[in-house]
Amino acid sequence: MVRDIDNKNIVRNRSHSVAIENRSKITITGVADVDSFDESMVLLATDMGFITLHGEDLHISKLNLEEGHLIVEGEILALEYGDVDDLSRGSGFWGRLFR
């Protein structure tokens, strides 16, 4: 994926999927980058836009950016999709954070 926030263009080149097992393990494909993470939130960029994963005791158990594969374990509470437009408009996680 190529991200250009100024021009709001996203070039998609991989498939994207999300699989959640028992609200304790999530596997995401099409991951381009992990922007930030801690025990309660993971913010990542995929080929289809941004994902904010909310939970408790979250930890990344596998990350392979060449294959675009991510596995996060912990108590998964919510998954929120966004795209480049959401970041520039100030909605979503970053908009709430900086209000």
C-alpha cells in the first residue's frame, strides 16, 4: 500500500481480512504498518484504510509487514475502521484524542 495523506490516495495491492477468535485473538492480513500500540489500543494501517483495535492486555504476538500479517492477543473490545479522510477531518480516534 502507498499512503499519500496530502493527496488522500491509497494504492491497494494486497487482500485484506480480519478473523477474531473468542474475542481473545485477532488475525489481520493486508497490514502495511503499525502506527502505535499499547496494552489498550493498536492503531494500524492496512491496504483498505486504518484500523483501531481497542482492548485490554493487548500484545502483538506476530507481525510480518512483508507478508502484511498481524496477530494480536488479549481481550478484544472493539475494532474500528477509518481511512485517510477520517484522519484529516479529525474524526475517529485521533479526532477524539485531540478535541
